[in-house]
Amino acid sequence: MATDTAPAPTEDAVRTALATVNDPEIHRPITDLGMVKSVDIAPGGRVDVGIYLTVSGCPLRETITSNVTEAVRGVPGVTEVGVELDVMNDEQRKALRDSLRGGAAEREIPFAQPGSLTRVYCVASGKGGVGKSSVTVNLAAALADDGLKVGVVDADIYGHSVPRMLGADGKPTQVEDMIMPPSANGVKVISIGMFTPGNSPVVWRGPMLHRALQQFLADVYWGDLDVLLLDLPPGTGDIAISVAQLVPNAEILVVTTPQQAAAEVAERAGSIAVQTHQKIVGVIENMSGLPCPHCDEMIDVFGTGGGAMVAEGLTRTTGAEVPVLGAIPIDPRVREGGDEGKPVVLSDPDSAAGSALRAMAGKLGGRQRGLSGLSLGLTPSNKF
């Protein structure tokens, strides 16, 4: 609390404190985003701050108010803080959009640009029911927990399930024609399920699917991501083809079970890389075995060898080495975590499944992009 001898707070000090407050959706200081409308300092140390929200129905208005209040309260000499919320007008929102895009052309997919350093992984499977979405969510959560900036596109338009499994119950916010994705467990996520009422089915054909995926990649403000994961629908349909067209540098991660019937279908799904000229980063064998509760052995519920079979087949087909990145044992905690929105890599990281998933995330997170397609800033010379 201020006293008669305590110095009065200055506007510079208050604005410096406000610069430590990040917008919860954009993850940049509110001072950089033009969100600070006014700072008024009254005798006695009361500070009133005016804040612009991007939209009137901003779902995080209470979070912004709380964070601003806490930051300003820490300024020496401040005795009381008031926060008044206002809403940006169309011109201010357009300026914000232009600022975030950095002058880039609209409808440009940042991950497809030659200078992009974001590693893009398409998580694919030949058939449903192999745990592809569970793998995607847990890899994303583990990568984010390791300190990387991670995003997930739930590209399984018909069978979208990522938001629930990741614990993302927020809704996207639209600023002009730009979409701010919600976050959960440190991961930004977008899904068609966030735009449909209740549990309504999505009944779309090819062109609409392509358009939706394009919007998820171009219109969503992802920021500077280290890794982007796309949870693809099973098989080799429209979405897989669209991804290859929209983000040709994306790499494929194939998920299968040990069952040979599933492995054969997964190999066909991975073989699309030959036609789309994409790299297959590896194979993950899910549900690889059930630890016996009475002994140290594994019970092969779905057989054995499926992951190795897929990797060997894809190595022959593509002519490039395709490794098995790891195997995930059957563990009820994986299912429970998906239902509760608490990925097992966070809720029980030392479990067999959690450890296996974290190890695979470490392999993916540590990979570096090659120089193919990157501008090196070199000028040719005819001098030798």
C-alpha cells in the first residue's frame, strides 16, 4: 500500500508492467497488440486501465482483467486498480490482423513457405480404431511439455475427437477473417467440431473438405510453431491428397496395430507418399501388447510384428529407410486420459504407455528440417 512518503506510480511504470501481460489467445504482449486504450493515475495511487478486447464476446475477458490487475498492482505506489473493457472497432481489428500477418498476403499457408522452420507431421492410418488420435494428442502434449510451441489440426473432419482428448473446451475467436485457436495443455488446436452445434455430423464432399482444411492452415493464427501435427482421417481419401497439395513439405507418421490385417491397410495408406512425394518419418505400433498383471510377460492381444511389417513394406516401396519409432502397450490409462482430456504423457508420464509416447515425442521434437526449399541468402558468383 502506498504511504505519504511513497512515490506515486508513473505511467511509464504502469505501461512497463502491462507489457508483461500476454493476450491469452495470441500469446503476445497486449501493449504490442494495441490493446491498451488508456492509463489514468489518480492522486493516492489508484490506477485505471482501459483495455480493448478484439471482439465483444471475448471468452477470455475475465482472464485478461485478472492478469492486467495483477500486473499493475505490482507497480510501486499503486494502491488500487480498476480495469475498464472496451471493444476494438473494425479499423483497429484490421490493423491488428495486418500486424500479426506481418504484411504477408492473405490466404497464405505459412507452413508451406520455403522459409518455414515448422516441422509438419501428418499422423495417418489405414483404418479407424488403431488409436491414431490418441497418439496425436499425446505426442502433441509431450512435445509442448518439453518446451516446444505446438499446434494440432484435427483434420479428421468426419471423426473429429482431438478437442475432447486434449481437454480443449474453449471456442475459437474470430478477428476480421483471422481465427484465434484455443489452447489446452500448452497446445493450440483447431477442429471442425468447434464450429458445429452439439454432436452434429459433418456431411461434406471433397471440395468442402479441401476448403475447410485450407482455412485451418491459412486463416488460423498459429504464431511461430516448432511443430504442427495433423490428425488425418483413416485411408487415402480427399484430406490426405489435399494436405499433400497445401503443405507439400509435410512428413507422414503411420500408426498401426500389431495385427497383420491392420498392418496391410496401414502400408497402403503410407504408400501414398510415393505419389505425393512426401517423406515417411516412421511407423508407430499402438496396442502392441498387454502387460500381464500376474507376471512380467506381454500378452499379444492383437498379434505381433505389425509395426515392423509396415516399416519394411514402406522401405521397399519408397526406396528410403522407414524406421519403427516405437511401440505403445495397451494401457487403460490412455483411454481414460482421452475421455477426461488429460493425456497420459502428462497425467502418468512414467507409465509404460506414457514413457513410450514421450520417447517418440523426443525423437520427433529433436529432428531438424533439412535445407531443401530454404533460402540460404547466397548470391552466385562467377569467380573461382
